[in-house]
Amino acid sequence: MEEGEIEVDSIEPIGFPDITPELARESGFLGVLDLLKVAKHGKGEKIYLVRFHYVKRRKLEKRKRKKRKARSRQSHRAGQG
């Protein structure tokens, strides 16, 4: 896999009834038990659904350049005040 980063889309508290076979499969697991074997750890009882996506290094660099350009334009406009 190419180098890159994970970007978090959302973090949402959920309950056990929300952990469905569909959610488990959508998350890359064979089923609910398979998901719980990986996800359940420690004494904690809170459950969070974290949705995320992978961004390749090249796309990250493009985004960073766009942000720098936008900031530069904003600071330039603010200086013209």
C-alpha cells in the first residue's frame, strides 16, 4: 500500500444494538462476533463508531498546497484592508 494517512470522517457513540451484521460486514469483518473479537478490549464499556478513509500521499500533498494558497490569499486580502 502507498504511503498516506487516515482521515477521520466521524466519531459517534453507539450501543450494542447498533452493532449489526450489516455494520460488521461494511467494516470488513465476517460478522458481529468477528468484529467484537477485534474491537472489545480493556474494561471500557463505551462504544464508538469511527468512520474514516485513507488518503494517498499524493492527494495529501495537493490538499496541503491548496490550503497554503488559500491562506496566502486570505492574509494578502487582510493586509490590503
